[in-house]
Amino acid sequence: MSFQFDQHSFDSQSGVLTHSEKPEQALRHKVAGLLQYLIEHRDRIVSKEELLETLWQHGDYRENSLTQSIRELRLALNDSAKQPSYIKTYPQRGYQWICPLKEVEQQEDSVVEKAVAKKPAEIMSSTASRFAMPLIALILVIGLGSWLGLGNLWSNTGSEEKRRDAYKAMGSNSLLVLPFINATNDSTMAWLELGLSDMLSIDLQRSNQLKIIPPALANTLLLNAELEWPTLPIHIRSLLRDQNIDSALFASVRLHNEQQVLDFKLIHADGRNQQGSISYPSLPAAAQSISQQVLYLLRPGHVRQTTRPADDPIAAQALAQGMQALQEEGAVSAQKYFQASLTIQEDSPWTQAWLARSRYALGQWKQAEKLFDGITSAQRQADSSLDAFIAYWLAELAYRRGDEQLQGLVDEATVKAEQTIDPKQMAQNYRLQANIAWSAMEWEIHKEWMTKAKQVFSVSHDLSIEADKLFYLGNPSNAGLEKNPQNDLLLNQARLQKALNFYQQLNNQPLIAASQLAIAQNYSFDLPTRANALKQALSLYRKLQQPFELAQALIYTGFYQMQLHEGMKALNYFNEAKQIATALGSKPLLNMSDFYIAFAMLDQGLDQTALGGHPTQATKLERAIVLLEDFIKIQSTPYYHASALVFLGWAHTDLGNYDQALKVLSEAKALNKELNMETSFGYSSYSIMRIHLERQDYSAVIAMSDDKRTTRLQASFLARAYFENNQVDQAIATLSRFKQQHPSLWQSEDTKRLLDYQNSKQGLLTQLQIEPKAHLVYCESDWAH
């Protein structure tokens, strides 16, 4: 729809505002939606509450966003709030459009746009509340199977013939497949939303003529753009332009005369639209035919492929139901549908692959591998997407088991994903490569792979596809002594909250659990929030019966307890995780479990009297030493090996075995420096410094002053050594410098210690406080004690 007023013209479809004497402006999608709404309701004052509920619906900072959008809109119109020509503000009441319209030219009075502008309660039925909405207006209804007629569907804007000729020559290269909308008012057909859209995206990908962005990744883009779903075509078009995607498939499904009807709109970034309707008794069974019809519209020169025999309708529907259930209910429910589909249609390799995918999630790895191996090489060669799918999940299996041939499998899967030009497959493989690099502490390689994952679409958004900056998925970079130096926890806090809200709207249970675990791992959240998130993650993973993810959550829950010096509670979680790791045959999980079990035993033995806890428990420390030495002997990752050396040093220190403690801590320090493990380097350094203080070897502490100081204890121990060596000015300068460089880490006892040193110069010092032991803070740079 185009609105003409004053010297302006506003195209609500493209979101472009033009002026007769100025360059056109592409308004931000929220600003464009606001302008359209105010114009359409110009006969009255529109309250702020109505605008928030209609255009923003949910989310934090809505009022700030509305205020900013009004400000942007006035700036675009060169309007004044005090002397308005276009938008008048009524204090405490709202806003009203006051400029007369010259002409309202209806180019597309889309039912979709009207529906999306309504309140959610008006468009969502009780049985399909998340996506149900009125049907898309049709330009032409296509008869059953008459796919050739689709080539004549063109929007009524501009010169129809010129547009068609230009598009035939150009075609589309990338397509965003949005989740389908269940407009059947039948809750049992919820599988249409993601299941059918996923099936169609897979079939389109097989053509190797388009880069397909599937519904799961479409959700990520919608999340980053802060778009509610369903949203207006103008917002979708803006999203396409932002992400450099050519077209989007926006569709709903309804029932009519015992037919399943797909009403669709192809929204193009260049402003064109194509609309139509396709009906079949079973849309899932006709997925290949539908994809060919859509492909013909997108690429008019496309030669239709020879179609395979039609799928069994019941089997195809069960497959779609399973794909939907996998995302919403988890693998337990999904495998039932896949098994049923495979029983009906035994020769379906994709169904077999999806069933294997479900068994993988449930920890039934041998069964999953057997199912993947049952798909013949001929079937894989005939379908490159299927081949890449299988290669990736076999590589994931090898990663979780810790197989020696892991790198070869991942490299092979990555090549196959790149050959399919499938963004989801490519991003998954790149992230897996990044995880392997992280395990080897190869920071730059990890960064390179993560960058590739984020640039699959050459997009500009901050949230990466299935990457660390959205949620960590139990990444070990957020547990133990060391952490990923590239993670910005404060920045990720808002992203994680947004991700959780989005997945809750989608009812995506596996990703809700992953987001909750990520929130628990983010130190910038307050402790009650993290504790509740951990509780929710554990509960969901138990319900979903995903053992690998459950074990990761258990290990982090135990690690969380370790920060509170609750070693006994932590041990229970670590032992349960070890049982799962043993049952799965997962070497990485087993190594992690053994490492943390030794850590928990250490915590129960170390002197905790300074924290109001127990004194040194020699028996438990000796047991911890045995566990740690056994762990160090195995071929664990460098990360865990270095951390175990630090723990071993703490145990020997608390038992008074200073020579042995210095030996292992020096080894740990050298390894941490070699691996560029900055946090762990700090631990080993100040642990050595604390032993020298205990021995009153102050010169040895001062000799370590060149070490990089990023922790309180390094600065505190060095200052104490200077003081005891009668270098009071250096002691004061050391603490003052640390306070200036790391104000967030400065604590009240540090202020008292600095004051003591200053008072000593005036002879006012009575007694210095005792320096804390090195082991009292396990994650000092992030936890305040």
C-alpha cells in the first residue's frame, strides 16, 4: 500500500519513505510499522499502550523502543514535536497522525498484513495459539497438480511484463523458508508448522540450485531482528535485505473439501510478491512436487527433475510429525513417529536418517550408527543433502565418544556440507571444528571456525548460528578454572535472555534446556537466577531423556556447588554424570567426571576455616592426591591436565608438603603459559607465591612481580612481600595500581589491607590481617566472596 501526503510518499510494502526533493529513506522495520499504523488510524488518538501491544507485543525495553521509534520517524519526516505537521503528541493520551493524505493507492490489501496488525488474541486460536492466523489472500488458486500454471503468478506492481522478463533472467539464489502457520484450527496438525516446512526446505535443497535457509535458522534470524511471529511482509522484506537473502517463503495451511491447502506468498527483497495456493490430499506426501513448483517460480528457467514415486501419505505425515516433535517435544516422542513412518515405507532413507538422529539424541549411539550404516552408499550418492546429514551426525558421534579418527570424520563432513551449500549443515560442521580446536586450546583456530560459522550467509547480525554467543550448550570453556577469553559474558547476558524467551514462544524444549544451562554458566547473572536456571535445565534434560546433555548439566551443577565450597553435594552430581558417561561410552565425559570427582574430594579436604567451614581433612586430601595423580597419568586434554596439576599443588600445600607442591605448581605454570591459559596461569602463580609467603621467602615472591597480574591474590601476595621486606611504598603502589586497573575485582578487605599499609608509615598499624590461602577462591576473576 502506498500513502501520499505533503511532499512525501510512503510504500508500506518496502518500508521506503520518499520526498520530492530528497533521497529516499529505508525506514527501520519498527519505524515503518509505526508510521503505517498511525496513518491507518489517523481518525483518532492512538494510545501508547495500544502501540506497544500491537507493534511490540513482548520483550524488554518496549517503551524505550517506542520512544526511539517516534523520534526516528519525526527525524525522517523533519517533523517537530512542539510544532508538528505530521505526528501530534497528546500528553498522557498518545499520538495522532494529523497530515491529510493526498491519495491512498491499494496495491496489495493483504489479509496477512491486517491479521498481523491485530492483537495476538484476535489471530490465535486456542489450539494453535503460537502461529495460527487468518489465511493469506490469494491472487490465484491453483488446481491439484497444475504446477505449470504457477509461472504466471506475478504481483500487480510496476510493469508486469518487464518484471517477469527481468526475473526470468535473474532468478533467486537464496530462499528463507519461514515456519508454516497452522490455520486448520486443529491442534493435532501442529506438525505442519516446522515439520512440513522442514520437509519442503530439504527437498528444495536437493535441487542444488538455491541456498536454502531452513525454518530452524529462520527462527534465529527472527530472534535477532526482534520480530514477533507471525510478522508483516514489510518486516520480512527488511529482514531479507539485512541478511542479503533474495526471497522468503511465507505460508499457511488450511483444510478445504478434504484437501490440505498450502496458501503461500513468495516475498522478494526487491519488492515483488508472488502468491498462490496448492492443494493435495496430503501435503507431506507431495513435498517433492510442491518444492518443484516453488522452484519453478523462483527459477523460471529451471527444468523440472524426474520425480520419484509419491510417498505414502500416512508415512509422509508421520515423518513431518516426527520432525516437528523433535524440536518441540524431544527425541522420545519424535522417534515414535519416525518408526511408524519407516514401518509403512521401509525404503525411505531420510526417515531412517531422522530415526537415527533421534536415537543419537537419546544416547542410543550404537543403534543410531547401525541405522546410519544401513543407508546404502547408492542412496547417499544420489542425494548430497542426505550424505552431508549422515556425515555430520557420524562426526558428532565420534566427537562425543572421543574417537581417534574424529578429525578425519569431521573434515569429511565439512567438505560434504560445503558441497551442498546448505547453511545449516555448514554452520554445524564449522562449530564442531571450533569445539575440537577449543579442546586443544587452539584459541585462534577456534575463533576462525566460529567466524566462518557466523559468516555462512555473509550476514551482519550479532547472534551467530548455533554458536557460543547465543548459548554455550555446555561448552567446557565455561566450567573449570579456565574460560574462553573470547566470551563476553555481560554482552551475552541479554542475548541469552532473548534466546530463552524466543524458544519459549516456539515451545522448543531442547533449546529451552540449552538456554537455561547457558544462563547458569554465565557468571554475570545473579546467583538465584543461575541456580533456578540450573534446576530448570536438569529437569528438562531428564524429561527429554538426553543423557549426554544431562551429564553436562550435572557436571556444571556440581561445579556450581564447588564455587560455594559444597564438595559433598557436588560429588553426588559428578558421580551421576560418571555413571551416564560410562553407559554411553563417552571418553570426554568420563574424563570430565573423573576430574571433577577428584576436585570434589579435594574441596572436602582443604582447610575451609576462613570461610566458616571445616579444617584440613588429611585423609580426604590424601585420597584426592591419589585421584589427581591417576587422572594426570591418562591422556586427558591439556586443559584438564594443567588444572589437575594446580589442584594437586593445593593438596600438597595444605598438607605442608611445600617442596612437592612447588614442583607440581611450577609444572602447571609452565604448561599454562605454553597453552596461553591466562586464568589458570594466574592460579598457579599466586599459589606459588602463597607458599613462599608461608616460608617467609619474600624475595622469591618479589622475584615473581613480572608475572602478569590479573587477580586479587597475586597483587595482595606481592604487596605483602614488599611490606615484609620493608618496601612499604611498593606495597601501597602495588595495591593502588590493581585497584585502578581492576575496580570490579576490588573488595572491602583489600581496602582495609591498603589502609593498614598506609597507617604503618605513621606508626598506627597494630596487626596485619592474615593473607588468604590460595585455594579459597576457585574462580576468583568472576565470583565475589
